[in-house]
Amino acid sequence: MIMKKNLIFLLSLVFLVSCSTEKEDDPDTVSRIISEDFAQEVIQDLVEEHGAEHQDRISRGIQQAAALWREGDGSARDFSNFCQQHFISDADERRLVFDRISRNFEYLYGYMNRISLELKVPVHLARGPVHQVDQLFSAYNPSAHIEDDFFNNQMAFLIILNFPYYSLEEKNENGAQWSPMEWAYVRLGDYFTARVPAKYSQQYAKASSDARLYISEYNIYAGELLDEQGNKLFPEGMNLLAHWNIRDEIKSNYGVEQGLPKQQMLYQVMLRIINQDIPKEVINTDEYQWDPFANQVFKEGETVDFQPEGDRRYQHLLNLFNALRQIDPYHPVLDNFIERRFDAQMEIPQQEVEDLFREFVGSPQVEKVAALIEERLGRELQPFDIWYDGFKARTGISEEELDQITKNRYPKAHDLEKDIPMFLRKLGFSHDTARFIAGHIQVDAARGSGHAWGASMRGKPSHLRTRIGEDGMDYKGYNIAIHELGHNVEQTISLHMVEDYMIRRVPNTAFTEALAFMFQVRDLELLDIRQDNPLKEHYDALDIFWGNYEIMGVSLVDMNVWKWMYDNPDATAEELKEATVEIAKDIWNTYYAPVFGVEDVPLLAVYSHMIQSPLYLSAYPYGHLIEFQIERYIQDKDFAEEVMRMFSIGRYTPMHWMDKAIGEQISNEPQFNAADRAVEKIREAMQ
Ligand SMILES: [Zn+2]
């Protein structure tokens, strides 16, 4: 994973929380004070003054600025004067102004990022207890006021006027002709496209942090679960955070004795969470015993009454929707969250994402892979087998042996940091490049499972946060650390080696995930452990294929729930619950029931991301699709050379990035072909 914080820098400023109370906007000030007609007059004046060759840019800049000009910014006459004074037609002067802004934004956002990073150190790193004061600093956002400040001092208007915004459609249509510097100008135009009053941004921030808190405290005490005969199947004290740990526990019970009843029990728990008939009493406490099949709660062997959770889960989602809907009218373009998430952040239209996912989950390859899984399991598929985990290739070395190797080599964070130049050399990076990249990566011992926090200015390091146990780094931690290293390498190349600061990074999170996955699969190679399983490549292909089949279904539910909310803006939490369950069943019945042989399963609605990170899920399958295509493209090429070339392209739209990087667009085809081949090879080997 990468930190959400970086996402904010990676994308635009649309989501910066601002809390100035100086100019408290009213909902009715959304209505513009510069009329269309008046804006047209100003456009005509400027075109007369500067010449028709500037017509397009003048008209864009003025219309966009007019839509965001508020009463507090001045009269219509002030607006006209502002445009007269600040429109730049001379190319050299425009370049000079751009360079100044680009330089200053690098310092501004670079240090803001740095401040956040430093203030969060006590919370993020494994350094003694966390005090309340640490939490307060950690939640503080130093860049919260930048957007307000730059509208107040009119810097935002100067930028809009001279470096206007282009829609995704326009970027995709014209981007092939743009030089990297023209892309940089266009990226500057993405900065100030909305003007959201502080109170609404704060309401969203509040709804969002409430939802995160709700999810972060949703532990199910597996040790207190009872089967229909009253037996406990899980060890005393085991607790599982929904849905991640419950899913992972289902995964880890394949090929294990007594695994199936445990999986069936956890599946029941998931259904109760989705349907919200889960007893409130069993969430986040181990005070009661719970039979999730009969939905009965016990204390000291006696049945006790309970309260079902009701619709709390869906109330959080609804709160997020309502907070975002209040923000919508302050976006002159992309005035709903679905469009902002897909057109502005991911830069792939929602319909395109949905079509791609539907093509995948409805593909004939699914049936073939499912049949193979059924054979390997020796039983009919059950709904939770969307998490089948039996395609992990065996290395010939046990996890315990691997743990020993990594614990010996990496007792401290610093020991891993020392090895990064050597890792990069092994992957084929030149001596100098390896030293440069490694010199910009700092490894810290983290509290959580780890993350990669990129720098937002050149010269500052990116941080690889990794979990190191008392007795050193275990193999699981090492494997994740190498994933994070992939992010850090991307963060370093795409900041230092792009043409301009304004096109730093990659098109969206899926692209950085792709490189992280590419590093992660090479983790054993970096330890000089050769993998002799000739079928490894094919097992990996099926593992990714089945993973995408699952997560694309989950993402389809997520997207369609958001569409439903926009179609039913006055819905209650109860209605939202019913609709979500219906949508999940509908996706299941179309794409999963034919494979699993059972209808009306709402399981795809279980993901916690749906509740705390709206519309984020689609990034995961895209990461794997991109990884797959890049891997195939570089098969007969030099890994390091190609990584350097691709990740220094910069932040074009996904369409233009893919075109420049590998000369083809994101598609399912490579995974379909790989799945076909893998099923064939594995079946051959089974004979
Ligand atoms: Zn990641």
C-alpha cells in the first residue's frame, strides 16, 4: 500500500481540507456572480488585445475563472481588470511564470509533506508509546489552508487564467501531441478546479474519520465463535478485524486439517455483517459467545438476548455520500463524486472501468479456472472460495526456513537499508543509478504492516516503513518490504527523473502498485534463492487471475452502490442496506452463480473499503492488469532500463502513459491468455 496522504499530493488539491472562517461561503453563493454574457465580453476584449491565436486559451481561462469568482473577490469590473492585467500571451513570459510556480510549489508541497511526515513519526514508527498529544499532531493537516489562501490572494485565479484546466476527454484526445512541458502546463491547470467552503470539507473529513474509526474497531473475536454443536474452532483470544483478517483467515485454512468448518463459520460471520443482523454485543468484545449459524448469543453457557447491529454500517456510507453531495455544487466541472473519482483521480471514465471488469468476470476463462480449483479441492465450490488460495507456488523452502534467513539478515531496519543498492544491482540497475535511488530511500521500523511514503520535493528521501519483530524481520515482513521498495523506487524515479515537477509521479495509484508487485515477485531472487518450480509462472498467473475475479466483483458492487445513491439521494440507511444487498446479489447472480452453483449470495458487499474509502477498490485490479502487461512487454528486455524509462515518463493520463510505455492500452487479454496457458500446463503436469 502507499499512504493516502501521498494520494492527495499525487492527485490534485480538490480534497484538501480547508478551515478558514474568514470568508464563510453560503450555499447560495454557489450561484456565480460573473454572468456568462459578461465573461464573453471580457473574452472578446482580451482576444482583440492579444490576437485570435490566443482565443482558445483566453476563453477557457476566463470561463473557468468566472465560474469560481465569488462576491468577496470583487465586482464584475474587478474581475475584468484582473483578467486584463494578468493574462499572459507572450510564450517566454508564460514559461517564466510557470517555472516560478513549479519551483515554489515544489518547496511548498514538498515541505508540507515533510511536516506531515515528521508530525506523524510517533504514530507511524515503532518508538515507544503513543500519547494523545501524538494523535493530535498526527491528525493535523498543515496544508489545509493552501487552497483558501491562494484564492484569497488570487494566485489561484492567475493560474486558472494562464494555465486552464482540460477535461479528461480533452487530455486523452490531444495529449499525444503534447510535449512533456505542455503536459506540465496542463497539470498545473488541474490544481484549482473547485472552491469548496471549509465547513463542507470539514464535514467530509469528519464523516470520513468516523467511518475509519468504525471500521478500525470492528473486531470479531474468533476465539468466542461457536459452531452448531457449541464447539469453539478457533484458538482462545484470536480476534479478526473485518473484513481483512476474516478473509485472510479463510485463505489460510485451505489445505489445512479442519479448515473447511472454520471457513464455513467465518463465511456466516461475513453474511451477518453484510445483512446487519450481527449482534451488537459480539462486535469488538470477547464477553459473549456467538453461534453465527443460528445467530444466538451466549454468556456462561446461557442464551442471552441481543440487539442486531441494524444499519450502522450503511449509515456511515450514507454519511460519506451526504457530505460529498454537499460539496458537489462547488465543483463547476465534475460535479459528482463518481466523476471526480474516475475522471479526475483515476483518469479512466467509470463506464470504461465497469466494462473492463464485466468483461473479465464474465469471461470463459473463469469457468476453466473454477473447474481446476474444484478438482484440486476435491469438492464443489462454496461462495467463500472466491478467496481460494491454493495457487501459491511452492519454493521448496519452508516458511520457517525463510523466516530464519530474513531474521538473520535483517535484525534492524538499517540492515535492510544497507542492502538496497545490492538489490538494485541484482535487478540490473547500473552502479550509479542504484546508488542514486538507494540514496533517496530511508528504511524505518513501523508500527503497522508497513507502507511507502514518498517525498514531494527533490532532495528529500522517500521512506520505506516496515515491520521488524523483536528477533528481526520475518519472511512475511520481508516480502511486504520488497513490495514497498518497489513503491519507493517508483517514487524516486518519477520525482527526480521527470521533465518537470508538475508531471511528477504516475497516472494513478494502480501504476505505482504495478511496480510494487513487480518487485514483490522477485523477493526470493534478491535473497539468491532460486525457484526451481517450472510451473511457478503459471501458478502465479492463476493466483492473480482468481484474485482479480474476486476484487473486480467487489468493485462492481462498490460502483453500482454509488450510482444507486446518486439516483436515490434521499434514501435512508435501511433502504441503502437493502439496495446494497440487492446489487451484490445481482452481480453475484450474473457472474458468480453460474460458476458456484448457488444464487442470491451477497458476499461481494463485505469489503470494508466500501465503507471507509469510497470508490477506491478499482485501483487494485488495475494494478495487476498493468503489472501483467509490463511484465510481458519486458520479458525479452532489460528490467532496469525499462523501469527507468517507463517511470520517468511522468503523470500523463493512463491512456497516454500506456501508449508511451508499452505501446498498448490496459486490457484483460494478456491475463486471459496467461490463464488459458496456465490451466493447460498445470493439467498436463497433473497427468
Ligand atoms: Zn502497494
